[in-house]
Amino acid sequence: MFPVQRLRRNRTDERIRNLLAESSPDKSKMIMPVFVSEDATQPEPVSGMKGIFRYPVDMVGEYCSKLDNYGLGGILLFGVPSRKDEIGSESYNDKGVVQEAIRKIKVSSGIPVIADLCMCEYTSHGHCGILNGNYVDNDLTLDSYSKIALSYARAGVDIIAPSGMMDGQVSAIRNALDKSGFSRIPIMSYSSKYASSLYGPFREAAGSSPSFGDRRSYQMDYRNSREAIRENSADESEGADILMVKPAIFYLDVIYRSRQNTNLPIAAYSVSGEYSMIYNAVESGTLSKDFINESLTAPFRAGADILITYFAESYARDH
Ligand SMILES: [Zn+2]
């Protein structure tokens, strides 16, 4: 006779269920994306992302100190400058919007500050680098990325997150930081960033839609997952300290696969479209509120160490 395999799953005691849970959403592992706008005079709601605002530089310190009190793991900063040009020169201005915001946040709280590093918010054409004709000139763009990294470092950033997907961006930034005495600053690389329709609401928030063409020449094809492992290992060998998979919940296989292939921490970025989709489904009553927790748990279960999510603030406030 075969022995009966008892999984003893009929647990009703909530505390025992929690004790035995294999993974849980953890606010100290969550990062809240924060938009800071040079033109804003008060928090401006982002259309398409209910509950999300662009903050004026003068108010971002206070807002982040509130997030710090909630016990969040950190913030990921995006700048919306008032001035754009062909070469995105505001991105490396020491008095630019992100640089000023970093200083303000650092005097008001101890929350870890990660700054997104890209040029699409700063270029008049909305592409992630400097154009040569209709294409982004990869190597010319790397020089600008290094300048941005140094200006963030001088402002006091904790972690730099290059998101432009240029080849060689991690090593260019690493070398620039090391040469200037900033070797302690880690790089969180957007190593597996897919060309996804889920970025729509973000582009409105950050004012970063490309004026022509799209970003498929430098972002990944959503039909591919082995390619993510190649991107991850390229960034790892260039000196990335944290790898990222973006978006998150349609890419759990990529998170899982990445986890099997690296010992670096992995951050999953649940993007604006995921937030809006989940928020709207819950707000309309189509799905129950626990859908939010389910979506916040899945990336951790798949192997992520860190979750970047627009739900971080409300989750941390309520838990
Ligand atoms: Zn970009």
C-alpha cells in the first residue's frame, strides 16, 4: 500500500499561515518611484495613475521624509526638467532638478535615494541619448551618462540606476565614479528592460515620450527571455551591483530565470501600466483589494530581492 502524502494544507490559524509562508511582500524591500518637477508649484496629479503626483523640488524632502517614516526601503527618483534641448544638457547640470531634489531629500530624511539615470526626460526629441541622424549614438551618449552620474554623486545620491539601455553604460559609469572617488556608490542596472506598452502612464508623468520612432532599437523584445540572461551577464561583468527586470508581473519567468543565473540582488520594477491596471480593477470593484497584495507578492516569490512599485507608499502606510 502506498503511504498517503499529507501536505497538511488545511491551516486556518493566520499566524501559522504567516509563519509558514514562503514569501511575503516586505515594505523594507520596496522602493517608491518619485517624480520631481522643476515647474510644479504644488503636487500635480499624474493622469492615468491615480494617487501618484509630481512633486515640486521644495516639497519633495517633506514627502520623502513621510515615506521614510512608513519604513519603506527607498525611493527611485525621476526628474521632470523645465528646459529640454537636443543633447539633454540639463541632465548633468549640478543645479538640475534631480540634483537639487537629492540634496533636499538628504537633509530631511535618511531614506535611501536611488536616482534614475537617463536622458529621455531631458532631450527635446525624447530619446534616451544623443542622436546621430535618426539613431541614438551609443558611444557619444555614454560620455553624457558619465557626466550625469558624477553630478548625482556630488549631490549625495546613494545608488545610481542607469535606464537608457546603451551598450557599455554600466562600465562607463563605473569607471567615471571610481576615477572621481565615488567607488562606494553602487549601480542598479536596468539590465532586462523590455519594450513594453505598460510604460504609457509613466511617459505622461515624466514627459518623456519619443517625438518620433520608438525605443525598440535599444529595449528588449518581449518575445525573448534568454536574451535577458545575456543582458544580465553583460551588466554583471561590467560591474553592476544590482540587476533589474522591468516590467515585473508579466515577466515573472524572466525574474525566476535571472535568479537562477546570478548571485547579485535582483530588483523587479512593477511599472506604471501595471499599477494603473491593478488600481483600476480594484477601484471599480472588478477584483478584490487582495489582488494588490497578490501582485506585490508574486515578484518576491519568483526570486526578486527588491520590488519597485507605485503601491509602495500605500502598502507601507497600511502595514
Ligand atoms: Zn530613457
